[in-house]
Amino acid sequence: MKFFLDTADTDEIRQYAGTGMIDGITTNPSLIAKSGRDVFEVLEEICGLVSGPVSAEVTATDTDGMLAEAARLREIAGNIVIKAPLTWAGLTATRKLADDGVAVNVTLCFSANQALLAAKAGAAYISPFIGRIDDMGADGMELIREIRAIYDNYPDFKTEILAASIRTSAHVRDSALAGADVATLPPATLEALAKHPLTDKGLDAFLKDWAATGQSLLKE
Ligand code: E4P
């Protein structure tokens, strides 16, 4: 499973890029706004920090506008992936971009039929928003399972399932169990994946016993 970081905060990206755990970055207009920075400047910096795909979202709502914005975004760096919304205009833009060999992340997916359309349009990634579905009292993980089953029925589909709107460690575990190809995580959720109280307790005991020996693993 690939891990993307869901942030436009370059300090956070810099912190985790060196761990070897981060395969890419996703941004959206809200995350760019939160960064408080110029969109082109911040995306260029992000693309310099990671070699993997960096999703940059169009904001036009018509196909021609999306294509014009996509062309501008693609000038930033070779690892930019165009993010387009799951609307008919977005799907049409996705098809045109895919035909030109451009990777597109189709975002704001809330149903299996929408994911089916994105695969038909040649999307490189489909982003089901599991946290926002949970927020409505429904089961976001069930959508990941449905999309996995549908895509597996049609091996011609090359679209990767990118579990998005992840809020908890359980979302990551369950996305992996359901066969999502990628999970995009806020940095705090990524950090939480490594946490277990028994790990902390066990390490404390080991270090205490080790200190009592007075030994060192490094040559004096
Ligand atoms: C990722 O591509 C999405 O933009 C993001 O995961 C949305 O998450 P949110 O529902 O927490 O805003």
C-alpha cells in the first residue's frame, strides 16, 4: 500500500519525506488556502521535496477551464497529478487528459457508480472520501470494498483506489484490509499509526534494564 501525505504544509512534508514512508502528496483548494501561500510557489516547493505524485486540484467548473488550468499546473513539475472533481465536466476533462497521457486523480467520490465512471474516463486514481461519508452516519469503508470489487471484475481498469478523507488509524487499517491501493493521510494520522501503549511500556522496561547493565553498544 502506498502512503500519500494529505497536506500543503511544506514543514510537515519535509519532516516525513526523509522517512522513506511517503510515496506522494495530495492537496486540495482548502489545504492550499490553509497554507496561506501562493498556489504555484507552494506546489513547486512540494514537488521538489518528494519525487512521487503530487496532486494539484483544478478549480474551474467547466471542461475547457479545467484543461487550461491543468496545462498551467503541469508546468510546475513533472510529478504533478491533476486533480479533477467527479462531475461530468471533470470526467470529460479526465478523459481528454488521460488520452494525452496525463495522470488524473478524480476527487470527491461518494458512490461506487461515480468510481466506475472515473475508471471509464481513464483516471489514474479515484479518491473516495471515507471520513465525510462516516460523518453522515453511513459507512465509508463499505464504499472502498464496493469499488475494489467492481474494479477487480474488470482487469482493464487501471485506476488505483486512493482512500481519502482519512481521520483515524482504523481507517488506514480497514482501507488496507479492503484492498485500497493508496491511503492519503493527514500527518497526525500517519504519526499515530506507529503508536501503541505496549510498545512504549515495553521500550521503557528494556531501556531501564539496559541502563542497569552499564554497557554501551558503541565502541568506547
Ligand atoms: C484528499 O485528496 C482529500 O482532499 C482529503 O483527504 C479530504 O479530507 P477531508 O475530508 O478531511 O477534508
